[in-house]
Amino acid sequence: MRRLLVVLGIGSSLGSATTAHADPNVDASFVDALNRAGITFNDSKSAVNAGKTACGLMDQGKPELDVIQLVTQQNPGISTTSAAQFTAIAASAYCPQYLQRATDSDGSQAQPPPDRVGGSGGRRE
């Protein structure tokens, strides 16, 4: 199992920039999602704080790839894939406004909205 030790130890330097969610249901769902992804940690409170810190960094304009890299640097035993999963799970729980940006960070074009018909070569039935 991948172990998340102390993610984003810089959280204390963010102060009030860290997203302040105090909903225990959201925190429990976040911890459960980490467990289901196979990402383990020393204690759930540290994992929750790290997830909120990741969102705080994104709130400050830090690109998701930089946040993922920081998670990897702060936790030498975690793979880049696991760090990306952690960051995505944190965004899903604490800052969902960054989910679209995270999935499109490779420069690919987002799919058109479902109510829009594609204009290139589609067949009508």
C-alpha cells in the first residue's frame, strides 16, 4: 500500500489561505476515498489537513501539477500517480472548482456540453 506520511508540511505557512471546511462528513468521505484508492496515512487528521492545504495552494494560483510535485517531494515513499490521486481526491472533497482545470491540464480540449451537437461529420439517424 502507498503510505502518505506528512503531506504538504508547509500547511502552517498558509495560515488562513487553507480552505476551512469543518464538515466532519466531508472529512470522513475524503479519508474513505483515500482508503479506497489505497493511499494510507499516519492519521486521518493530518491527511485532512494536507488535503485542505492542497486546495489552499490551488486557491493561491498554484497549478495542480505543482501541487502534485509538492506532495511527491514531501512524501518520498509516494509515487507521482498516488500524489495525483491524492490531489484529485482533495479537490473533489474540498475545492471541486479545480476539478475541470485538473483534468484539462494536459492541454486537451474539453468535450462539448451534452446538449450541443458536434458540427463535423456527424451522421443523423
